[in-house]
Amino acid sequence: MAEGTTELRSPLARLRRDRLARLSFAPPPADAAREALRTRLEADLDRTCAELPQPLAAAAGALLRRYGGGRLGFVELFLTPTWSFLAQQQHRQAERAQAHALLLHLLDDHLCDGQLATDAVSLHLRTAAWRRYEADLRDLAPEWIDEHLTRYFRGLTHGRSLASLDDYLAQARDEAALWTAVPRLIAGPRLAAVVEDLCLAWRLLDDLQDGAADHRAGHRSALWWGAPVELRADWDSTRPEHWPALVEALDAHGVINDRMIEIRRFMNRAKAGADDCGFMALGLEIDALLSGL
């Protein structure tokens, strides 16, 4: 490493210390069209960063690179089918909107939970990304964009009263509305439903992977909502160092297996939906991801 530089460590990096954290979808097969699309999406985000006043522009670009940890492009951080559906029908304005939807979801998530400092860089980048996203969607789909924005902010601000795992997943569906507007534009509600199912599968997998961190932070994830009452109490009272024992108890009660079944169900339904929409390459990609589990 060159003198005077510091190692890039992504805020998304996980320590793979337990078996839940090591769960993962398989990497998608190489595809030239998808890689070309990714390059275009990255360029869209780079332009948004570059349009900020200096020195915010340079710092915003560095922030996106830091998320990749020096190894991945920013767009590669997201479940591939949530953006790769765009490769089938090239639509530059829709591509730009989805690129900014990805960025906005991550920024909002990390600004709200404190993983990202609320400084001039993050706030101005978030504002610029929102203006770009909303302007594109109001131009492309003025008749129903407000529906998606309302759902997204209801999910983001926890506007639902949660009493069950179904409520938790309904909130996740609301949050996914930011990512389903563009697929709805491209191929109607059926493709939007495909991306929504992918988002739910990814949320459930993420909750499994982040189980230890969520437990330590007192966050009620799908593991908590899917557990019987006595295990919920254990989750709330058990110290972090006893996490391995709590995992064994969750496993013994079928909580982990139930979440894995749901992940596969959402992924299989997304694959079937992609095929029904005529997005056969997307369906094959979803199949490939699922093979990792």
C-alpha cells in the first residue's frame, strides 16, 4: 500500500465468525451485457458525485468507493437481479433512476441507523441523488410515482404497527417500493413483483447474516419476529457472548430453517415471475444465486 494511504474498509464488511454470517447467495455467472450495464450505472452515480461543489464532489466519490472496500464497484454491493433486469431493455433514463434508487436506499438506511455520519458530504449527496431519482421518475411515470414514494417513506419511518413476522415483511415490502418503480415502468406490475420478492429474500438472508450484530444492538429482525415468545425473551435478555447458544436454540425450534424456506420460496417465485415476463436471463440468474444456499 502506498505511503500516506489508508486501507479501504467497507461499512458493509462482516466478520464471518458464525455459521449464519457465512450464509450467502452464489455469485451470478459472468455476463457481458450485465457488466456493461453495471458500468453505465456506476457512471451515472459518478456524475452525480462530480456535480456536487468541490470539495464535496471528491469526498462523495471516495465515499462510494469506500463502500466497495477497494474490491467492488458500488452497484456490485446489491443483489444483482435488483438492477440487472435493465440489461434486457436498454432505457438510459430508467437505468439512471434505478442506480440512484440503490444509492438512496443505502444512504437512508445508514444515515438512519448511524452507520454513516450525517455530515455535509452524505447529506448533499443524498439530496442530489433524491433530486435526480424523483425528477427521472416524475418524467417517466408521473401517474403513479407518488404511490411508490409514499410506501417507501412509510417503510422507512416505520409507519406500520408491527405485531408479527407478516407485519415485519409488509414493512420490508414498503421499503422495497423505491426499487420497484423502475421495473414497473419497464414491464409492468409483474416485473415489479419479481423485484419485490427478491428484496424480501435478500432481507431475510441479511437478517440471518447479521443475526449476531442485530442481537447485540437489540434490533428485532426476522429472527426475532419468527421466534416463539420464550425465545424472543431470551433474545432480549441474553448477553452478546452467549449468542452461539441462542443460535442453537433458534435452530432447535426451527426458526432458522423456516427463514431459509421463506428465502427459497421468494426466490423461486421471483424466478417464475421473471420467466412469465419473458425475462429468461433474469430467471436463470436468480436460479444461479439460489444455488449458493
